[in-house]
Amino acid sequence: MEMSNDILTLAALVAAYVGVVKGFGLSDKWTHIVAIVIASVFVMVPDYVQSKITLISVIGLTASGAYNYTKKRSDTNGKV
């Protein structure tokens, strides 16, 4: 995989993880720091570990329906 694809994949995974954390009630003012911490984990680990974490993340986030966290949430009246 070339570098730009790696960056796009990791950016999508970080966004999905931040969405999951926000789903647990994290305040918006902390999301940037959480994103940097999650990105740091992906970037600072050895390539072999990064590839395994990426694979685990893609499978786990997809299976858990994490894509719902990246969509805009609707309010209690069903309006977006």
C-alpha cells in the first residue's frame, strides 16, 4: 500500500475511534486530543504492529457498526 493510502486509511480509523469515544459522552473540546493520541499510537508502533492494529480496527469497527458514529446524529424528534 502506498503512503497516501496508508494516511487515508489511518485518518478514517482515527475518525471512527473518535466517533466511538464521542458516543460514550466525550466533550467536543477533548476530541482533538483524543484524535492525536490515537493517531500517535498508530504512527509510533512498528510497521508490523501497525498493520495488525489496522486490520483489527477495520474488522472490529465494521462489525460493531462504528460507521453509525461517524454519521450526523439526529435529535430525539428524529430531525437531523
